[in-house]
Amino acid sequence: MTTAPPPRPPADPRLTLPRPAGPHPHLAPQPVARPAPRPSAFQRRWPGATGAARPVVLGALAVAAGVAASVVPLDRPGLGWLVATVAGAAALGTAVVRTSRQPPAAGPQVAEGQAPAAAGSPQVPERQAPAAAGTAGSPQVGVPDKSSTTAGAGAAARPGATGASGRAAQLAWTVATVALVGVGTVRAAGWLFVLCLLAAVGTATLAVAGGRTPLGLLAAGMLPPIATLRALPWAARGLPRHRPGGPSVGRILVSLGVTAVLLLLFGLLFSSADAVFAGLVADTLPDISMVGVFGWVFRLLLVGAALLGGAYLLTAPPDLELRAGPARVVRRLEWVLPLALLDALFAAFVLVQLTVLFGGSGHVLGTAGLTYAEYARGGFWQLLAVSALTLLVIAGALRWAPRHTRADRTLIRLLIGGLTVLSLVVVASALYRMLVYTDAYGVTRLRLVVATVELWLGLVFVLVGVAAVRLRGTWLPRLVLGAGVVALLGLAVVNPDRLIADRNVDRWQRIDRLDVEYLSRLSADAVPALNRLPEPMRSCAVREIAGQLEADGWRAANVGRAQARAVLGADRVGAATVPCP
């Protein structure tokens, strides 16, 4: 018979340790660190800015946007366009200066949109993927990309390392932008100013976004709208209310309101006291009507958004070293045969052109059965297409032709170099045909622009020939665009509308044929040349132009219109009364 064990004596409460509430600490679930999401190719190329925009930069952008909205004359070229461009360039310059002076930030860099890791939390390194074979230079995941360092997270990235424009290239594109917009201050031709404005948009984009390769230059053209959207939180973080110890937005608005009231009160008093000062104020202030105010606000927002996007690109430049994948190298016979036969065809055509050049119109009349003007008109556009297609052929040959051996490199230099030289002769033949054509039928804006494009293609062929001889052309895309800008500025320098009028008046003096109706549609730049015509042709040619020469304010000040008013003088009224056939 078993006996029960004796009961245990009660434990002394003074010696009993309190049991911790909850589960056992060694059995508690531990937090599992999740690996950070792998950044996309876009995030690696353009991490963006992690800091806040500088208030000085935001203030400069706001002032430049206000100036541009107030001084730009939307109906004609004038000085206001140049003033607005200079103000915008100066405002963006503050972003460049602030970026270059910003000290490096300590601590890890955080990409835009990611929260910083909490203090003491375990850091899990991102899994690294080995680079694929044959793709040297491609960024590796998990390895810090030094080319993507943003100004908001550290020192300003070296522009040359990311594909962004270096300081010299930025300055060159900026000067080109100012020069293109400045054409509106000197020339009165609206069509020319529109071309210069479109080119100025491209050069301004390259100044803030950069790009050196063809793909990088194309990507740079698409970045400004995206940069404006990404800049909104960056600018919001830089507002004074986000800075401790700084003035609030309300106080700044009150200060601006008091300033506006004081300026308005004393401005009205001074204007009523002096008529000259009143006229100056009237010319300075923009339109204060309801439509004018809405237009001013729209222009302010549009220009402000563009400047904000440009400042963001300058502060956090993207990596635009974009290159096409490795091309499949063809065998020597596969590219030498078509290129050699193409060279032979070009050489035969060049020999014919030399025969025509030295034979003159008699050879053309006896061989082709055409007049010299018809011969020139029938071939110019075809030769222009040949010039453009030849550039595509050369680009393909430079991409797919092998360069492993010395013989390959020699063949590239000979065949592509010879093709560029023969193409220069084709360009010269096209320009000669245009010269003959304009002598027979007169000069027009379209013919002058097309001749300028042909001259630009000739300069491009020279650059391509140099790149083919050196077998290196990393500088070629930017120089090709720069040559286009130079060609457009050269067209503005020769004063195209006046050149057209001069050439047509000279032709009238030789053959007594003149299209007065076409000349009357030219701009005020043509008035000094049209003033050479006798009456009533002179009055008929300048009548429509004289009706558009009302007085310009300082915003629309233009040298071409001022010269036209000085040439016509009081005859502007008399020209409207002369009957025209």
C-alpha cells in the first residue's frame, strides 16, 4: 500500500521572483528584416533629390517667373523675350551655385521616396547580382552608383561622370539659348523668331539635363515635364514653414501685401504729380484687366513650372550615359561590297555634275532637253534626300563594321571617308542648283531655309568624315546639334527677309519681273530693300508692312521695326492711298 508524498512547504514570498507577464522572452517572435526592394533602372539612373530646395533658389525662380510673365510680348518679337530669358538663366544659375557649394552630408544616402532606416534597426545588405558577361560598364544592383549621387544627399555629382553637361557645355548651351531668343530683339520676321524659339527650347533642355550620346540626347528632351512633377515635393520641403526658426508663409504673404499696397499708393500719387512718370509707369505695368490678369497668372504658372523643373535637373542630374546594346558585327565582305559599290555610284554622279558645272546651260539643253532652271528645280530635292539618306548609311556602317584588325580600320577610313567627300560634292551640286533656280524664279523663304539646311548637312558631313578618320565620335552628336544652332543663327545674321527683298529687286532690275504681292507679305526687315523700288511699286510693297508699324513699348522694342519706321517716316500714311494694280 503506497502512501502519498508529503506536501511541499509554502515558498517564502520574500524569496520568490516575480514572473514576467506575457510569453517567455526567449520564445517571443523576433522581427524578420525584409530586404529592401530592388531599385528600378529609372531609379538607378535618376535617384532624385532627397534634401529640400533652398529658399534662395525658390525665391529666384519666383522672381524670374514673375518677370517673364510681365515682360514677354506674346504677339510679336521684342526685347521682353530676351529679358525673360536672361532672368530665367540667372535664376537657374543660383541652383548651380548652391549645388556646387553644398557640403557632403554624413550618413547613408536614401533614394527619393524611401524612408530612412530607424536607429538601431538591423541593416540587411541587398542581394548583389553579378554583371552579365559582355556588358562592361553596366551598373550592378546593390553596388552604390557613384554617378547617381544627388546633391540633396551628398556632394554634387561630377557632371562629366553622369552624362550630364559639364560646366563648359552648360555654358555653351546657355549662351546659345540666349542668342537664339535675342534674335527677336534684332529681327522682326515672325517666322524666323518661331524657329529660333523652338531651337532655344532644345538648347535650354540640353543645358539643364545634359546628354552626350544619341539616346541620352533623346532622353534629355523628355525629362523636363517629369522633372517638374518630381520637383513639387522637393520645393514643398524647402518652403519657409518647413524650416524651424524661419518666417512662416503667412508672415511672408502679409509682408508682400503691405509692399504691394505701399507701392500702389505712392505710385498713384507720383503718377498724378508728373505726366512723364505716369507714362513710364503705364509702359512698365502689365495689363490689369480681367483677361490680362488671368493671362498673367497662366504665364506665371507655366514659366514657374518650367524653371522649377530645370532647377531640379540641375540639383539632381540624371545619368544619361545611355548607349545602344552591342551590335552584331558583320563580316568584312558583308559591308565592304555595298559600301564600295555605293562609292562608285557617287563617283559617277560627281563626274556628271562636274561636266554640267563646266559645260554650263548649253550642255544641259543639248543633253537633257530641259531649260537650266527646270534642270535645277528637278534635282535639288532629290539631292537633299540623298544627303540625308547618306548620313543613315554612314551611321549603320560605323555601327556594324568590324574594327578588330588594321585592315578593317583602313577600309573604314577609305570607304566612309571617301563617301563623305563625295557627299560634299553632292551638297555643293544641290546648292548650285538652288542658286540657278533662284536666279530664274526668285528667292523665297522656303528656298532660303532649305539652302541653309543643305549647308548644315555639308558641315555635318565634314564632322562625320573627321569621326570616321579618327574612328572615334563620342563628340559627334552634340557637335551636330551645335552646328544646327550655328546655321540658324547664321540665317538670322544675314537678315533673311531683307536678303530676299534685295535679291528679288536685283532680279527685277535685270529682267523686269517682280512678285510685288509676295514681297508685301515680308516683315519690316525688308523695308530698306523695298524702299529702292520706284512708285507705285514701292508703296504697294510696303503698304501692308506700314500698317503693322505702330509704336512699340519697351517690351516689344525691336531693331528691325525701328529701322523700318525710320526709313518710311511720314510716307507710312501716303503709302496707304496709292492705288495698286
